[in-house]
Amino acid sequence: MPDPEPDADPTVPADDAPDAPFRKRTVSFVRRSGRMTEAQERAWSDLAPFYALPLERDGATTSVRAGSEIDPASVFGRAAPLVVEIGSGQGHAIVHAAAARPDGDFIAVEVFKAGLARTMLDAERAGVRNLRVVEANAPEVLEHLLPEASVDELWVFFPDPWHKHKHTKRRLIAPPFPALAARVLRDGGVLRLATDWEDYALQMRDVMADAADFEPAFDGDWAPRYPGRVVTAFERKGAAKGRAIRDLSYRRKARS
């Protein structure tokens, strides 16, 4: 069994109503106890002042206070296309993309501090300066931190599948998600999804089929593999186990 999520108050029952406070809603992650390596600790100390966005919290460790919206142009010192990756893990995909696309800006959203430390180390070694990291719960980032219509691409690659039936309610790509994604994506912006779990891929497709603010950006059953996504350990592991890699992509419809 995974360790309980310490940001949540175990005495407060979950309430999945859309207007419930986030810490009374089911979250899509479990923050396990663990220590960072000395290199990761040094990376956080030395590199976070540049790479990590300072956040106003709302009590919980990974929360984002309402009203703490950032201005991406001020953060990066320019106006440029913005890509946000949710669940960036060790940062392999987003560091690679930021290095390959210096004309764009990138934000990595992750709840695991060690993964963000690795992301900052790799970014610094690669000379990447158009990247920032956020240690926070993704739905709160989408609701409170990012301005409306500020994001050109939103990525969710290989999110935790929560494959046991009793845990599937924790999946990120569920009916509440499209509205949050639609809020931050500009008109014509793209949501890119990928998973190696067939039933989660089907759930993603069903959820997005019911999302009034989106239309498919692909023909047929599945989108072609997004060429800008570097192959990560998650994808290699899934492929090694014989699981099909499923991509999906959706375009944000114009606001009325």
C-alpha cells in the first residue's frame, strides 16, 4: 500500500464536488516520504532561486493559494509561446524540449521535489534558461497560478494510471480536468496526452469526447506519436512490458 498523502487531512472526508476546497478533493498523487540525495539538496539550494517559481501556499505543502496568479512574460522576461508539462517527473521530456525550442518558454509542474531537483540540474548542465519548475498540485496550478488563455501547449505524459479499480478515482484525466485545461489554454492551444495503460487511454478519450471546449486534433482512434516527446523511462518500461503507447491530442475551441 502506498503511504498516505500527508498534505491531506485524513480526518476530513473527500468531497469531489467541483467547488470543494482542493484538500477536500481526491488528489492524483501520493507524496511518499523520502530524502533527496546530497546532489539534489545542493541543486535545490543553488538552482531553485532561478528555476523554481515561488508560490503562495494554502496550508498544504503542494497547494496554491487562490489569487496568486503569475505573469509569464514577467517570469521569463519576454512574451513567447508557453508550454506547461503536468507530472514532469525527472524532467527528461521538458528539459529536452526547452533546449530544442529556445524560442519558447516551459514550465514543469511536479509534486516530487527530488524530480524537480533533477530537472534543474539537467537544465543547468544543458544551459537551458527558458524553463521554470513548480512544486504543486496540478489542478491548483491550472486554477490559481496560470492566467486564463496563457498556455499554448499543455502536456500530460504518462500520468499515474492508478490501475487498481479502487484507486481509479485518483486519475488526473477525469471529468473535472477539461474545464481546468480549457481555462489556461489559449484559443487553438493544444492538449497533448500519452499513456501506456489501455483502459486509461480509453478513459482519457471518453472524458475528452464529452469536453465541450475541445475538439480532436487527430483522425482515427488515436493520435500519432508526438515527435516532440523524447522517449523517457516511463515509455520504455511500458513498451518493454508489451503495452501499447497511446497518444491523444485536442485543440482548444475558440471562446464565444
